[in-house]
Amino acid sequence: MDVKTLCLGVLSMGERSGYEIKKTVEESFHHFFRAGYGSIYPALAELERAGHVAGREVAQEGRPAKRVYGITATGRDLLGRTLVGEEPRHVVRSEFLVLMYFAHLLPAERLAAVLDTMIARFRDGLAADLDHYARTHDQLTAGQRFALGYGRTVVAAALDYLERHRETLLDEVTVSDASGRPQAGDALAAAGD
Amino acid sequence: MDVKTLCLGVLSMGERSGYEIKKTVEESFHHFFRAGYGSIYPALAELERAGHVAGREVAQEGRPAKRVYGITATGRDLLGRTLVGEEPRHVVRSEFLVLMYFAHLLPAERLAAVLDTMIARFRDGLAADLDHYARTHDQLTAGQRFALGYGRTVVAAALDYLERHRETLLDEVTVSDASGRPQAGDALAAAGD
DNA sequence: GTGAACATGTAACGGGTTACATGATTGC
DNA sequence: GCAATCATGTAACCCGTTACATGTTCAC
């Protein structure tokens, strides 16, 4: 599934500009999908060329004009066929966890900073999520509630894990650092002093 | 963080061939990283050109010869600097969840099949994980236990969520399908009959 | 002898990210 | 005037995926 399909999906819920599509993706898909302008605008242009969406200029007061797109019949058809036809991928790519795997190669302060960054990120994401859900849950489809609930549940579990194991990891790594085995982190910390 | 850094990290735990690196990644990183031969072998070649790893031919009995790589001093240095220098990314890209978000556009049987596929995948992954962990936990570093534990915890939470909400989603989507609103899924299901 | 696991590579392709480029409008 | 938000786009680049290509050894 590419950004083109995502755009079709978002547009199937109502007309939007490229800018607004990105907003929707950030609000509703942020736990499991992301798309930048550099992929959204070209996707929209290509979809319009192929007749799957139709754009029109809309003037606004107090804001620059925007170009809103609506999905066409062939677009809806393509969306349905694409969703049915693709086997569902689910990929996590976490350099954060690779970093944790090699925690013994990191200076303790850096390790703590990384953990705190991730904890803060998850905490903020979850709060924004809960807020968004509270404001929209009564107008969501079953599928939307399911997908959003999945994101919330999993992030909550991740956050809980990080909070509960932060201290332990920090303690254990510090102990083994002090045990005399030379570590890349030690060398770097020494070089940094 | 790219596959080159990953290879350096794996090799920092001991000498390995490209084939064996892939095995290690599959066993230990499968919840949060993946790498194919098409990225591992070129990464190794480039690392060797730069002097960060050194390869040597090793004959085996009962098996084809292999080329095992060891990390060099400069490689270890580069690994340490790379790990310290990068801000930790953590990206989930789930076409599965996008599919669930648009569940109302899917025929009910397809929706059930997708859910069952994902449940089975998570179940199998978790079992393999538990098995691997049971066999290695006493020789893992704190960081490795932390990263592996994170993966296990999060996948277990995800699996639990899927199992607990599968029926509800299926019921709710079926009900709204039958309520008279035309759906893309209906059209496709009808076309398929 | 055939399939599975072991083992190593190359080359094209695709798609997303990043950086660049521009401009309107509001509020401070 | 300047920062922030709204708004749209392009082009180069990176890097990972996929497909292709090849060969060994074992077990059935």
C-alpha cells in the first residue's frame, strides 16, 4: 500500500486538500502510517491525471486559496480493489530498540536521555490520541475505532514497559560498565571529557 | 540507522558470515528490524572496502564454504560514534491497520481472513520469541533483555487486542453492511458472486 | 534426482525522504 | 517587520526491496 492508496482512502471520507490530507493522516494514522508533502502532492497529481480524484480551486477568506480533491467513481472502485487485493503488511522499524539492544555500547547519560526522549514521545502521542479520540469517538466507524484502539493499546503497553524497566536497565548497564570490561561507551565518554 | 550500522552491531558480538547475520537479525531483531540479503551483502562489501570489517574464507565440512567477517578497531569506533550520534527513530508502518481503518470497504469474509492472518502471525512470532528467549536469556546483556522484552510485551498486547476485538469488529461491520448503506465491499462481493 | 537448507552475490526498480523554492495571511 | 500557520509544489538522492543468477551439500 502506497501513499496513493492512502490518499484515496482519506478522500473517501470527504473532500480535502493535500495539506488537509496530511493533517488527517497525522491525527488519525500517526501510530501506524505517515506521509510527507513530498509524497502526498505527487500522489494527488498522479491520481488526478488518472481520473481517480478531481481537484478544484477553493478561495478562502483569511487564508491562502487551496485546491481540494474529491474521489471519483473510478477512484472509489480502485480503492476497493486495492484494499481487497493487497496482503496486509505490518512493519516496525525501530532504531531506538536497536540502540537499546546495544545499550552497553552507550554512555549512561546518553542511554538515559534516549529513554527519556522515547518516554516523552509516547506520553505525548498517547495524550494527543486520547484527546482526539474523545472528540471524535461518537462519529467513528467500527473499523476506525478498532484501528485507533489498537494504536492506543499498543502504545500504552510500550510506554508502560519503558517506564517500568527504565531504572533497571540503567542500573544494570551502569554496573556492568563499572565492572572493568572496556566498552566503546567508556572510550567515547573518556574522549568527550 | 542503516543496514551497515546493523551489520557492525551484530559483528560486534562475534564473527559471522552474511548469511549468519541475516539469521541473527531474524532471531533477535525480528520485532523491530529486518534486513534482506540484498542489503546485507552490499553493506558488508562496503564496510570491508572502508576497512571497518575484515572477511576471510572459511571451509566447512558438510556445507558450502562461507566468508566470515570480523569487526575491526575502526569499525568498533564507527559503530560507537554512529550509535551515540543518531537520534533514535521508531516507525511503524502498518498497511494492516490502514485496512482495518477502512474495514467498512471490505467484504466480511476478507476482513475475517485478514484478522485471522495477523492473529496467526503474531501468535507464531510470539511463540518463536519465547522459545528463543528461553534458550538464550541467561547469556544476554541487560540491553538485549530490555529490547527483546519490549518486543515480546508489545506483540503480546497487540495479539491480546486483536483476539479480544475480532468478534466485535466483525459483528459491527456486518451489521452496518446490512443496514442498507451501499458499501464498496458490497459492490465487490456482489461482483464476485 | 529433487527439494530444502546453506551460501553469495548483482542490478534494476520503486518509492519515500529531504531539501529546496515560493507565496499568502494573520497576529504580535 | 517577523514568526507562525496555511498552502503547494519540484528534484535529487538514498536505500531497501525484488528479481535474477549461481553453486554446494544433505537427506529422502
